Amino acid sequence: MKFALSKAGLIALALEILIIVVFAVAMEHQPEKEKPKQPLVMLTFPALPDPPKPQTPPKQEKPVSRPKPVHHQQPRPDPVEQPKIADAAPSPIQAPTLPPAPPKVESPAPAPVIAASFRSAVRASVQAAVRYPYAARMAHVSGKALVSFSYHDGTTSNPSIVTSSGYAMLDNAAKQAVETASYPPPPPELAGRTLQFQVWVRFSQNQVQ
């Protein structure tokens, strides 16, 4: 019984091996399935432009030689003799005109010479006519002013301050002294002439009115 079973098992095993071998052989001879074909991709390239053709220089036309015009010489008329003109008399040579001479400028008359004694007399006359301002005396203000004026036969005009004393009240008093002073008559050589004077007018506390 054991022997029969083992034999049956061997037969079954042999059949399985046979089936496997047959299946393997059948698989080897089975035609392979065709693989799906992939679509072909067409690549297109842009056409290259044709290289530029070298330009041939234009043909220069040969200048057409034109026939030179023929100038017909006309007969010249006979020259007419013109009457001779007598030589004109030479014109006299004019002397160049000189510009007029500039007018003579008269130099001013020299200033008259004033004697020192007369100057001192005029200066003393102005100083004697000084009236010391009361306000300046109370304020203990003193000083001197240089006054310029014109003198003509004992009278004066146009008094002006050349150098101020620093105080308006003293300057005004100096000009007033020039206007009110009694002047001596001029020397005979200066009579009738206008003279210019500059006089210092002084103001001090010890001055007697």
C-alpha cells in the first residue's frame, strides 16, 4: 500500500514537471508582442537666406565728345580817330588849410599881496566883535573856529566855517562876529578889490566881553 502511494506520488510529480517543461517551451516559442510604435517627430529648420550677391559697380558712360562750336570772326570796324584834347592847364596847388588856433585862455589875475599888518588889523577886528554865548559860558565850553569870508572896502560877505569848533553855538557866534565887526579901510593899493580872509575866532572863559 505504501509502495503504491509513493509510486502515484512520483507519477504526479513527473506530470507536474512535464507540464512545467511544456509550458516553458511554449513560452519560448510564443511570438513577442509588437511594441507600440512611437510617432515620428519631424523637425523643421528655417531656411537660411541666400548670401548677398556682390554688387557690380555701375558702368560709367564714356563722355560723348561734342563738336566744338565754330566761332565766325566778324570783321572789326576800322578805328575812328578821335580828336586830340589839348592838355589842360595844371591846376594850382592849394596850400593845406590849418585848423584855427585855439582861443587864448586868460590866466586869472594873481591874488593881491596883503600886508601882514593889514591881516592882523582885520583879525583883531573880528576877535573884538566876538560875543561869547551865555549858554556856552555857563557850560564851561571853549574852543576856536576858522571862518572864511570876503572883504571889499570895509564890508564882508559870505562867511563860512572852514574848521568847526565842535560846538554849533560857538560856530554861529564866530560867523556873527565876522558880520558885525568894524574893519579898517584897505590900503590904497587894495582899494576897490575883493580880498579873501580866513580868521581863527577863539572862545575862552577868561575872555572879556
